Amino acid sequence: MSLQTALHYHQNGQFAEAKAAYRRVLQTDPNNAPALHLLGLLAYQLDDYAAAIRDISKAISLHPYEADYYSNLGLAQRAHGELQQAAESYRKGLALTPHDADMHNNLGAVLHALDDFKQAITAYNQALRLSPDDVDIKHNLGHALRGLGWLALENGQLHEALSHYQAALQLVPDDAIAHYNLGNILRGLGRFNEAEVSYRTALRFNADDADTHNNLGNVLREIGRLDEAIACYRQALVINPKLHHAKAHLLHQLQYICDWRELSALTEDVHNLIQNVPTAQIPPFVMLALPSINSAEQKQCAENWAHIQFDKLQVPNFSFEREPKAKIKLGYLSADFHEHATAYLMSEVFELHDRNRFETIAYSYGPDDRSAMRQRLSKAFDHFEDVRSASNIEIASRIHQDGVDILLDLKGYTAHNRAQILAFKPAPIQVNYLGYPGTMGTTCVDYLIGDPIVTPPGHAHVYTEQLVLLPNSYQPNDRKRPLTNKPGRAECGLPETGFVFCGFNQTFKILPEIFTVWMRLLREVPDSVLWLLQANRWAENNLKREAEAQGVAASRLIFAPRLSLEQHLARQQQADLLLDTLPYNAHTTTSDALWASVPVVTCMGETFAGRVAASLLNAVGLPELITHNLQDYAALALKLARQPDELARLKKVLMENRNTSPLFDAVRFTRDLEEVYEKMWQHWLDTA
């Protein structure tokens, strides 16, 4: 039997006859390398990869200079899952025929499967140079670039990822996954309008991708098109009812527009997910304003989130020296070093730090709004580092290289956070402070700074951090906040007469139960109005409709447009009484009101977020304005509305206490905070 006859059978698809013919050739000539190679190739075609590897390898041992042998061995090894061996075979083949475009392409495919995207791209580029019109090679190169972009995206290297995805889409413009990931990058860079275009393009190629609908909802939310965002979340859930984070986003945005029709059902769903589906990606911030929420559930949600976000990270082994220092180095980490509530509260503390005992560094990963506040903050630190363009691991490495002793995270799980930096543990002591009123649910954060009211010792079990309590309130306040003469009522859009209740919280904090109390107050106090902060047109319409349903004219709800802090504090002096929300209190909003000498009635809740106003009222010397149930809350608010003398007394107390109470004593507060820092540092030194 001749080799030509065996090859004839092979080429005509007569595989059984071909196999028999090859074996008869080898019986006569056991070292016939071409017959061994062809028999191995036949085994590959018949999916017998082990036999293919065996026979082609023997052929190579007899004739080691045949490039096709290495190429086909690589095919068999790749099919058998031996990727490293396949790559080596292709490299040996290319050493013999360096201009073989197919072999470069196959090498790229193996390297791509090994997630060695950079080497794969090199191989694909070489293949494309040799065969510039090959569509398959272009697609492969595009997908490898997408993979490299994904790797950069996972590492937080957004600008690098962006360039890779843009290059990929030049080659494969119909790649829905690439458009989706490009949208993710653009969103991460704050380029929301461009991200919207990318997500919509991805949906044009794959309309049934729930994640894309969800993320499109996220950017529409950022742009302020909340109705469209809600529609996207709904569509994501139609496609995939188990896309749990879409349900959480839907719930939260419905709260922002004060659409409460599905509140009970969605809240129950989210409660159940927290308890029973630990892999559900429920953002912890969503849990702060849910009805009937408790601290134990918030902790469970934070722990679930931390496991999902942090457990798969490759954490560098940063080391630290336990040695006393002349100065403790403090690193403040935030996206809010600009016109933001956190900056309004903390700015004077940064300025008052004792430079003989502390060195301060700001790590700012948020925008530079070029405001007066940004300029003030940039001068308040020993060093102000704008790290927006750096990846999370790069920022962590920078923090470690700078020798930060105590890293203060001022964001927690609030919007635009980069909590992943903390998971890399770049500082020996890491602290959750001010920005997020709850636990972060992870052991990489050592302390949470609170006070005896927001985080009483009896609540320690609902925090993964060790509690550190400041003696008065945990919240700092800036005495330099401007307080100019108040404008006239008409200028504020208020009637010339009548009692003014105000509630300047964000709309997601307004829940049906508290709003019902407010409407009852309006009914019982003739000519009174409720002054709210203008948030979005949907919330305004929904609240007006709900007021009408409860027998209150919609005209008695007055919505204040957003103004600068100076203008807002000036007009707030026209309010008679601020009504707090529950379960998520007014925080900075409370201290703003107290600074403007507006009394605040609060109902203290069970969670950190629901105890803040009580902490502030206690620190300003008005604990009598703290209630513990909504019945007493309503009764106290009604009493004050009907007793102008008592209300005047409270306003006088606030005016007098503005310069003397612990709440507004920034020097005293800063010294208390520094004492806490020194105790943390000493404890770390002592536990070597």
C-alpha cells in the first residue's frame, strides 16, 4: 500500500480506509515521518487529540525541520488543552517559516486563551502584516485588544483601557462586548454622555443584554434623566429577573423621584436578597434609607458587598515599620475635595491640624471644579495630590510609598467611591470616617470614628470596624461657613405670612410614613407651608400629587432651587423649623440649619444614619428636640408651630451657642480628633 493511496482516501473523506492505509505503510516503514504526520493529522480530524499528539510528535523526532508538523502539533495540543505546549510548538514552527500568517494567528489564539493579551496582540499584528486583508485576523486582534482593555479596566487603569477598546472597535466595530466595556470605562472617567452612546451602540448589536440596560440606566441617572434610567432598570429585570443590583438601583431611583407605589414590594425583595443571596450585588448605600432597615442588615449587606468587590483582588504585600515618629502622617482619601458637603464640614479641621504633631496629605480622585473651596483645600494640607488619572493599585502604592501612617477614607460606599484602594491595605491603620454612616463590612478597615449617640458601645456588634468615639459629636463643622443677612420671604418664594416648615434633605430620604406626618402638620397648622429642596421634576410632581391625596393643597409645598452654600444658608434663616427624616436623618443639612439658627426636630432611629441629627442637637445644647417615635416627633413639631415664644427661645439658644457649643468649636473638635489619631498610632506601635 503506497502513501499516495492512503492520502487519496484521506482527501476524499474515507477516514477508516485512510487510517488502515497509513498503518500498512508504517508496518513496512515504521520511520516514515510523512505517514506518521498524516496519521496524526487524521487523528486530530477525528477528535482523537492524544493520538494526534503522539503520532505528530514522533514524526517531528524523525524530521525536526518540517514547519507544518509543528503547526499541526500545535492544533492538536490546543484542542487537547495543552496551551503552553501548543504555544511552544507554534514558536518552533515559526522559527522555520517566520512568514506564515496562519501560524502567527494560531499562536496569537493560544496566547489569547492563556490571557497573555500583550503577546497575543504581538502575534496577531505580525499575522496582519503578512496578510493585511484577512478579516479573521482583524477580528482576533480586536478581541485581544478588548481583552487587554478588560485587564486594564479590572486594574482601574481606565485611560489605558480606553485606548485598547477604541483600537479594538476600529477592527471589530460590531463587537457588542467591546462597546459595553467602553461604556464602562467612559462612565468611570465621568464622561457620561459618551458612555450613553457606547451602551446604546452595544444594545444595537445585542438588544437582550441585561447588564448593558442596567449600566445605561446608571449613566442616565448620572445625567439626571431619571425616568429613562428607571425604564432601563425595568428592562434589565425583564431580560434577567435575577440581575439583583438592577432591582436595587430601581428601588433607589424610585425613592429619588418619590414614587412609592412599589416601595413595599421592592424593599421586601431587597431585604430577602441581603439575607438569602449573599452574591446579590446590593450597594450598601441603598440600604441606608430603606423602610424598616436595621443595623444588622446593613452590616450583612456591607459584608456581602465587600466579599464581592475585594476578595478576588491580588493584594500586594505592603510592609510597615513599627517605629515611633516625630510626626504622624495622615492621608485623607476622597473624591469630594471641592464644592461638596464633606468639604464644607472638614475644611477647617484640615487647616487646624497641629503641624508639629501631624503631616497631612490629601489624595483627591474627584474633579477639580476650580472653586474657592478647591483652592482653600489645596492650601489646607501639607501636600495635595490629584490622583484622578491613577488606577486604584497605583494610588495604593503611592500612599504606601508616601509612608502614610493613618489613612482616613472620607467616602465609604457613597457615590463615586474607590473603596478598593483600602482593600490593598496601603497604610498600617485605615479608618472609615464621616462620608459613609455605616460599616464597610471588611477587615481591611480598622476603625470607624463615631460618638456615643451615633455609634453607642452597645452597637459595636453591627460594625466590622472597631468603634472609636469622639466625646461630643463625630461631625466637624466649619466656622467659616458664610452667614449673610437673610433675603425677604418673597425673594425666597415664600408667602409673606404663615409658619414655614422646611425639609431640605435629598428626596430619597423622604418616605411615606414621614411625609404623612408632615401633611398632618400642614393640616393642623393653618397657612403653614412645607419648604423643600428642588431635586427633580418627578419628585416634585409626585409629592404634590401625594399632598393633594392627603387633603393638602399642592401650592403649600414650595420647592427651593439649588443655590450656592452662602445663598442657601442666607435664605434658610427664613425657615421656622426643620423637620428631619427617618430612617436616614439630615446630616450636613441639620448642621446647616443649626448654624442658621433654625431649630430641628428629629426622631432618633436605630442605625447610624438615623441617629446623626440627635448627635448634632446634643452637641449644640438642644437635646430636648430629640424624640424617639413619630408620635412624639409630630407632637413636638406641632407644639413648636403653635408656641412662637418657645420657638424664639430655641432660636436664641442657637444664636448664642453658635460660637460656644462643642458642635461649632472647630479647634476643640480638631484636638479631640488628633487625640484619637494618636491613640490609634500608639496602639499599633504597642501591638507589635
